[in-house]
Amino acid sequence: MKPSHIEHIGIAVKSLEETIPYYEQLLGQKCYSVEEVADQKVKTAFFKLGDTKIELLEPTSEDSPIAKYLEKNPHGGVHHIAFCVEGVQKALEDAAQMGIQLIDKAPRRGAEGLNIGFLHPKSTHGVLTELCENPNK
């Protein structure tokens, strides 16, 4: 596994409607995409900074992982970091061989059509880590 760059930083928020204007002002640019990922029970908003994106995550259900994160962190905050890799399945297998606990044993579809897989923070020094690849590149 050799990540090419940080694909995005995921930030949990209570409300995209309230948070997007702050980031638009801070970054001096408009949010370029808002999307719901139904199977992850989340609504996302994206900003692009060079090769890296900022992903805002709003829960769409009380039982979503983001809602659970916000229960423990009521002000929101950095939820995860995502690295771009070539071949998520192989990267997950490599991580497992390194003794890293996987959340996903196989890639699944994420926001923006990316193939994604998560590594458990218990074995990544407390950082929820996402591996991503764009299947169209």
C-alpha cells in the first residue's frame, strides 16, 4: 500500500446548512458538491484545495456513524482522514497483513463514486482511516 496523497479530510457537522457558509468564507470558494450517501446515512459537502478535499459530513439518521460521533463530540470535528490509493482491495489486504484491524474487508461505494474501505482507529493510533480510489481513473 502506497498512498499518493491525502484524498480528503472528513469533518463531522450537525448541519451542512449552517457549516457550509463558514467554510466558503474561510476558504474563499463555494462548496462544489452536496450529495447524500444513503447506505452510510450521511449527507456530504465538498471543497477542493489542490489535490485534497474537505468533506463535511451531516448525519441523516440518528443511528448513523456520524450521529454517534456527534453524540460523543457535540461540537463536531475531524472524523477521519482519507488517503488515495491504487487498488483499495489490495490496500485493505496489505493493511490486514500488517496486523491492522479492518472495518471493511472489501471496498464499498462512497461519496463522489469512489471505492472506499475503512481501517479501525483501534489499530491506527486513534485515527479513523479511509482508503479511496477513483474507479474512473
